[in-house]
Amino acid sequence: MAQTDYGADLATGPVIEAKGLGVKFAVNRRRKRSLREMFIHGTKRDPNAEGDEFWPLRDVSFEVARGDCVGIVGKNGTGKSTLLKMIAGVLIPDEGEVHVRGKVAPLLELRAGFNDNLTGRENVYLVGSLHGMSEKQIDERFEEIVDFAEIKSKFVDTPVRHYSSGMKVRLGFALISQLEHPIMLVDEVLAVGDKAFKRKCYEAIERMLANHRTMVLVSHNEGDLRRFCNRGLYIKGGSLAVDTDIEAALAAYNEDTKAEIAKRKKADEAKKKRAEEAEKKAEEGKDGGQAA
Amino acid sequence: MASRALAVWEHRKVVGLLVRRDLKVKYQQSILGYAWTMLEPLALTLVYFFVFGVILQADRGMPADAPAYGGFLLFLVAGILPWTTFGAILNEAPRAMITHSKLITTMKVPREIFPMATVGTKFVEYLLTWPVLILFVIFLGGRPSWEGVLVWLPLAILLQFTMGLGLTLLLSSVNVLVRDVERLVRIASRILFYGSAILYPASLVLDSPKVPEWLMIAYQMNPLLGIFEMHRAVWFAGFEELTPGPIAITSAVVGSLLMVIIGYWTFRRLEMSVLKEL
């Protein structure tokens, strides 16, 4: 039975354990059928089912040990974010299991949970408590969070809808990075913010990693990945292609990308050639016509 | 199932936070704020009193000596106030999951807490309408009884919000997959409003010779009929015509329980698809 299981025990063993993970999305009209499936179990009787299904991720198994920083690389749309969502427990796998030992601090989308109508202060308290911080903890760290986010004190009590998008993101990162959960999931969020803020984010992440926290990072920035990760997962076409150190994963990814670019170039060239030939032919035809 | 209930219980604080946030957002940006919670049903009551009481004379179904104890006006207030809350639940139920999609897709919490928070907010708003009701009871000379306050009132509130939670669980999850639900609910809410004897005593229908037997039974099978009759029986104790009959009570209890079971079952059944769609 597919499930995402959260054990609270902090004993030894892998922190994140994925076994034969797969998730299925229905395409187009078939989405509606999920209602029907509720009453009629199984889809085997449905002859068209296969064609309308899409598995963004299938048969993925891996383990992450405590203190690891795992980078996930791959092309767009190969299921990297889907994988993170399953680890975070906000998406339930259709196949396989994920076991996560310990609480998860998800940096899946930084503005998440901020209500536009509430002030910065209210939002920090709300989202902080939603992620399991006590009021006292937030009281103690409030100054630090606001400082880190570089929000001027006169804006702290302004509704978040008047914030710039950078301000919202900075406040979100500042808040989530204060969580003391043992596992961090980071999805492509380091790309935001200006240079100075980015540097601060790097420092914060390094501090967390030094604290023996486990991190899973999805990014397209090779510099970030090399900087933090000691392991790399390369996801290709919805399945796990390479599970080694980050260098090898990046190398495999780059090789495939190069091959793809070369292929595209070839295809482009072939196309151009065909177009040229066609043009030539047309011209010849014209010439011939004039000659006649 | 048990572990799931435990997980929900552990997150009760989150429900409280969401309720507080919703109330804050709602009252923050208006000048009259809380006053609207009372003004809206009040205005409605006056309109309905004029149309149904004065023009259409729906008060002829009232017992003969009821006017001394608040009469048709108190009858209307005692029905419309809880209905405002119930109508608001129905209105927001389909969007209970959709509006929280950002939170649901980034936070690992039992998903049930979002419909629960929606219903919880409405419950607080319902409690806030009580001052109006009490004022009416005092000025119109309502006659509360022990039987009403100790039996009918808690039962009515319990059943109403059980029903509301069941509906919210059902509608919020189905609406993520099929958005037609929102429109359907708007029509259904109108039908229920007029079908639940809020603007006229149920005896007008039950004693009418024109209504066939089967329709009479079907009419009493509506669980909301019993719930709103209970809400009014608190202030009109001892009036045979205004006390819910056995069919109405049974269908109110069974209907509410059934609704919450169906709602939760559907919610869990659709959870996976809902998470993918949000």
C-alpha cells in the first residue's frame, strides 16, 4: 500500500527512505474519472486507462543518511519537485513508500502560507506556529527573523500585500530557516533575492549543515549544488538514473544535455539542409520555367 | 483511522490559528466590523417579516397565544440567525480546500483541519450572533424553558455543525475535482432555505390538505427542518405546533451523522487526487 510515513524516532538508520516510489497523474479528461474510481475500485477494466496516464516519477528508491546534503538534478519536468513534495508529505505516492524520520522544514515555496491581508508580524507568527514553533520561540527570534529579512521596522506592521516580492521571499526564507527541524527540503528557492541576500542564505544553509541537519536540494545552479551537496541524484525521464556523489551526477546530467544539444543541432542542420534543397529545387524549377 | 484522529487532535492548535486568522482578516478591513455580523441577519429579518408576516401572512400557522411570547418576529429571528451561519458554511464549503491550496501543498498536516477550520470560523461567528438573539428574546417577551435550553439548544447546535462539517468535507474535496459543485450548492442552498421552514411554521405545510402524504413525509425527511425547529423550540417551549415531531427529530439526528460519515469517507477517498490537483 502506498504511503508516506512519519516516524518520530531519531534512532540510527537512514533519515529518508524511499522504496519504489511512483506517482501517477491523469491527463486531460481522465481527471474527472477519479470521482468514478471512488465508487468503482481499480482501473483495470478500463481499456483506455493506459494511454491517459502519466507517471512523472516511477520506481525511485534511495536512502538518505543523517547529515547528508543531497542534490537532485535533471531536466525540467522530470519529477524533481514531485519527489520533494512526496518527501514533504504533501503528495501521496501511488506506488511505494517514503519513510521520513523527523520533522521536515519545507522550503518548497517561500511565500507559502503568507496571507496578503495580514501584516508581516502576524504572518510570521501564523506561519511559524503552523510549522510547529511555539509562541515563545517566535518571540525570541522575531528580531532575528526581521533583521535577516532586512525588513525595515516600519514595514513590519504593514499588510504583506504591500510588500515587494523580494521582501516576501526574504521574510519567508528568514522564517523557515529558523525552524529547527532535522530535515530541510529546498526547491529552487536560492535563485531569488539579490546578491547580498543570496550570500546570507548561503551562510544560513552552511550553518544548518554544520549542525548535522539533513538537506535535499533541487536546483539548476551547479555552483550551489557543488557548494553544499555531498551526494547527487540524477533524475531522468521520471526514474533515478544516477545515485552517486554530486560531481558524477552533474557530469552525467551535463553529458546528456550535451548529447541532446548535439542531437538538436543535427536535427536543425538537417532541417536547414532540407529547406535549402527545397529552395534550390524551387529555383531550378523557376529557372527551367523561364528557359522554356 | 485512530492514528489519523490522533494526528488531527495534535493539530488542534493549527485549527485555532486558522480560525483566528480568518476572523482577523474578515473584521480587520471594515469599519463596522463585528456589527455586520448582526446587521445582516437583522436587515434580512425585517424584510422577511414584512413580506412573509405582513403581506403573505405566513404567521397564520403560529399558535394562537404565541404573540404574547414574541410571536412571528421572534420566530423569524430565532430561525434566520442560525440559518445565516449555516448558509455561510454552505457558501464557503466548496472553496474550503481551494483557498488553502498554498498551505496544503507546502505543509505536512492532516488535510481534514482545513474544512474543520472553515466550520470552526462559522461557529465563532454563530456565537457572535447571540447578543442579537438575546435582545430580541428580552424585548419581545420570549419564554425560554429548561427543556429548551438543556435539550433543544445543545442538540440543535451539535447537529447543525455536525451537518455543516460533513457537508464541508464532502463539498470541499469534490469541488477541487469538479468545479460545478460551487454553482450547484448555490441553488441547493436556496431550496433548503425555503424547504426548511425558516420563514413559516412547518405546520402550514403539515396541516395543509393540499399536500399529498408522500410529499409530507419527504418534507419531514429533510434533516434541516428538525434542526431549525429545535433552534426555535428553545424559545417556544410548550407549543405543540412549534416542537419538532418524531420524524423530524429522527431524520435530523440520522441525517447529520450520515452526512459526516459520507463526507469524511469521500474526503479520504479523494485525498490523493485532490492533492495532485491543488
